[in-house]
Amino acid sequence: MLKVDVKDLKDRTVVLHVDERPDFFDLSDKDFLFIDRVRGDVEFQRLEDEIIAEGHLRTTVRTHCVRCLNAMQLTLEPEVHLLYAHDRSLLSSEVVVEMGTEVPIYFDGEAINPRDDFRELILVDLPNFPVCSQNCKGLCAQCGANLNREPCRCQQKVEKSTETWKRQLRNIKIGRRDVNQSK
Ligand SMILES: [Zn+2]
Ligand SMILES: [Zn+2]
């Protein structure tokens, strides 16, 4: 159970040690398989009426490279910067602009249960276009060759057809010469 009691924050910060299975956060996505526990440390600190949570989380997902379609693993390390407020007037956007932080999350003033907030940070950290490497050359759209491992076969085809074309051109020229010679 991930929970921080506000009375524990009276004169000190509380560090929440996160070490949970992905199911705990209800983590599932059609393109990503969560294969590791979610771990991390998040420090909760009280500022007047608001509570600030800062730290990081870490987990691993399995997915496929969008360029070459190879299976790959990815480490997610979302940063945690959250602001909790129980005074509803603080939740208005003007106050947020003044404080220069993100929109506060409402809590009842007694305890914070950050499970859903952490879940959201993890899901937002999933890339839209995961690549196995920034240099991944991907697949040829024409012949499907994995360009990281093999040369594209289209190029060979182009060369072959160029040769054929040259040969045909030669034949035509020869033909013309023949016509000229016959004159
Ligand atoms: Zn790739
Ligand atoms: Zn090709």
C-alpha cells in the first residue's frame, strides 16, 4: 500500500520506497509489456498546506522497434514532481500560474495515496515511437530487408534493370549501325 500520512510530515520529510509489481499499478498497454517491478524513491515534503512529492520511478518494458520491428527492452525512468493540495481554492489555474508549478492534485488533507498519480507518470513516459537504436536503419519499404543486417535487395534490382537497359540500348545502336551499314 502506497500511502503517506500528513501527520508524519509535520516536522520532517517522508521518503516513500516504491517496490511494487506492475499489476499493483494496473499497468498494461497494447504495445508494451511491463516485465519488471516498479521501483524508486519519492520524497514527500510539506509546504504550508501543500505537499510536494519529488523523486523518480523506474521499470522495464518489452516492445518492438517501430523501424525494424525487432523485439527490444526499454527502461522507463519517469521523474516525479507532484503537488498535492487539499484547499480547493489552490486548485484554480490562476494560483497554479502564480506558483509556477503543475496543477495540484486534490487530496483530503489527511493522507496521500499516490498510486494513480504514479501510474499516470509511468504511462506518459512510454514513447510513441520506440526505436532499438537512434541509428536503426529500419526495413526497406519495398523489399522488407532489415537494413541493419543486410543490403537492400531493391538496389540490386535497380542495377540489374539498368544493365538490361544498357544492353537494350546497345542493341538499338548496333541495330542503327546495321541500318546505316546496309545503306
Ligand atoms: Zn530498430
Ligand atoms: Zn529494398
